[in-house]
Amino acid sequence: MSSDIAIRVTNISKCYEIYATPSDRLKQFVMPKVRRILGRADKQYFKEFWALEDVSFEVKRGDAVGIIGRNGSGKSTLLQIICGTLTPTAGTVNTYGRIAALLELGSGFNPEFTGRENVYMNASVLGLSNEEIDARFDEIATFADIGEFIEQPVKTYSSGMMVRLAFAVAINVDPEILIVDEALSVGDELFQRKCFSRIEAIRASGATILFVSHSGATIVELCDRAVLMDAGEKIAVGVPKQIVGRYQKLLYAPADKHEEIREQIRTTDEPLETMASADNNTSHDEHSSTKRPQEQQEYFDPNLKPSSTIEYETNGANIEAPAVLTLAGEQVNNLVRGVVYRYTYTVQFSKSVTNVTFGMLIKTTSGVELGGGVSASTVKDSLAFVKEGENYRVEFQFRCALNPGVYFLNAGVVGNVDDSETYLHRLVDIAMFRVLPDTENLTTGIIDFGCYPEFELQQEQI
């Protein structure tokens, strides 16, 4: 065993027996024995469904790893096997450290017990002694914030109250490994932020986090690495920004292209770790070698090109010629903070579509979505009909309210195909720009909110 490993998943597979009728289940229980007695060949009365097939990966101590994939891809099954609540058909899982799992929150509560009694029961299952629970009970109750209901039977709780209490217990056991399955999508915004804050603190303490979510932004924000699952297989592993891009490409792929794109990601894509490091190294080297001009002046650097571009399959439209321009029409990719620019691209339509909307998005190098815009906020404001063969030039003006650094741009067009809204085309990380350094800049962080300091010495009153 390597001391650096917190979770090792080796060739895990999980098969379920699917019966067409209850009588088939009975036949499967009885008939194989009868057929063997009679000397006949065995016969199956069920169909096999492989929820997982030969999945392997490792999670190092202190890492935060996200698992992302479409519904039915095997994510939750995998987490249950890692937690030990489900037995694999084949393969092994090794975990090293105390695990706290946020799977089906509240599923282990006894509805007849009070909240207090369930706290003691659940915390003891997670490995705490009564003395440890006594010491942490007030903190658990404060985090759950359900007031006097802590002394009432859980059967009187709303689903939100149950989630709050279950989460409060799980994250207060000082886990060495925290496993989270979509638990952060529940509760109101304040509670979600409190959950994220506590998870960030757990991560900062050196704990290992394994996190499942459908939210690409959450995976990018929380995780160091990500695993893309599809149809029970692990098809890619890499840095979150790249994995989320491939997940979205697969998610929005036309049905007739899905298998082709899946196979491309699984077998022929350029290694994701290499691509990500190439982007980051290029950005860092170019940024550090750039000298600020005598006067702040935007300009175009032909070598500033992204290597992480992901293109969705076209579905009736094709985006071309994305560029950042000054208001005078000059192409630039080294921008001055506080100046207004134009992000433009053209769209060629290869078939007639309805309810068309154009969009753009600005992201950090790690993939955090900073903001963007769309051409219509509602269907009634979108382009009602676009004919096959028509071309559109799209432009978004934006003020560069970003602090010095390197940023990426997306371009996308959405419309109705077969009465369903979908991407007609999308280009992820199709362009990048640098915001030039400014020695007089007093702002901090990523976005310039126009914060200017004022301070004065207060005279003591006599």
C-alpha cells in the first residue's frame, strides 16, 4: 500500500439481474437446481444490466476528485461500493481513513427517534464515542439550525430539515475521507453556501474528498481532478476544466453522434493532463514575459492561442471567426482593464431552425465561469425562425472589469430541433485574452468591482 493513497478502486464491476416478471424471479431460484438434477443445461430467467464495468482509479490523500456523468452512468453505484453499502460483482476497493459519506441524506434516520437521538445514533455509526458526540452536539445543532425540532421525532421533519441535520452530523466527525453525492443541491442558498464553506474547511485540513455532481461549475470550483463516467465506464480522467468540457460535449451530442464522440473521448483524445498543463504553462510564461507598455494600450499577440478548445457536434449551425475587437474594429487579445470591447463571431445555418439564441461566456484558466451574456432572455425574444443558408454576425460588447490575468471565451448558439431546445453549435475555450498588468491597480481578486479605499485618522474625543 502506498501511504499517499486514500482510495484505490481496482477493476470494479457491478451487475444487476433484471426480471421481466415476478414469476421469472421464482423460476431463477428453483429451476437451475431442477435442471441440474435432470442433467440439463442451465438457463437464465433474467437479463444482465452492468451498472459498472471494469472501473479503476486512485485518489491521493488530500486530493479533491470529482465524478461527473449523465444520469445512469454509474456514479452513485460507484460511491455506494466505495462506502461499503453495496457489494461489487467483481473487483476490489481499498480505503485508508475514516469515511463520512453524504449519499442519501437522512436515509439512516429512525423516524420515531428525536433529532437528538438520531444524531447520537448516526455519529456512533460513523465512529464517534458518546463523549465525542457530547462535545460536538452543540456545534451539530447550531449548523443544522432547526431550532426546537431537534427534540422532536424525525417523522415530523420536512425533507429540508432532515437534510440539514444529516449533513451537520456527517461533516462534524472529522472525516479523513469525505464522500458527497449531489448532497449540495438541496436546501436554500444560505444553507448551500454554509455547506460549501465547511467542505472547503475540511479540504484545507488535508482530508480527501470524492464528489459527485451534475454541476460542471461545482466540479471545477471544488476539485483538483475529475473522472468522466458514461454507461458504467470510466472514459476519461484529468483536470476538471477539461473533463467538464468533454462531459458537456457528450451531453449535448446529437443521438446519431453520441457513440462516435464517446469512443473518441475514451480512446483517441489527447491526454488531458498534457493539454491542461500546456494551456497553463503557455499562459504563465507569456504573462510573465510581457512587459507593460509605457502607456496602457491593447494589442494582438498571434501566439496567444488556447490549446484546450472543445467543439460540440454541429446540429444545424456552425460558429466561425471568433475574435475580440476594440470599438474601432481592431482585433486584440491583450486588453486594458476598464475599457469596453466587442466579442464577435459569425454563425452559418445549415438547416432551418426556430427560437434561436446566441451566447458568450468568460472563464478563468481553471474553468470557473465568470459571466457572459445571451441574445434573448426568453423564447419570445429569440429569433423566431432562421432559414437554411442564412448567416448571422453576432456581437457582444463587454467592459473588461477583470484584474490582470489570462481568461478564456466560449461561443454558443441554441435553438429548437424536433421541438426540443438544444445546442446547434458550441465552441468551448475557442479564444483567450490577457488583461494587462497595471501597477496602479488597487483591486484584489479576479473581478474589479470598483472598490476604492478612503480612510482617515479618528480624533479622540475628550
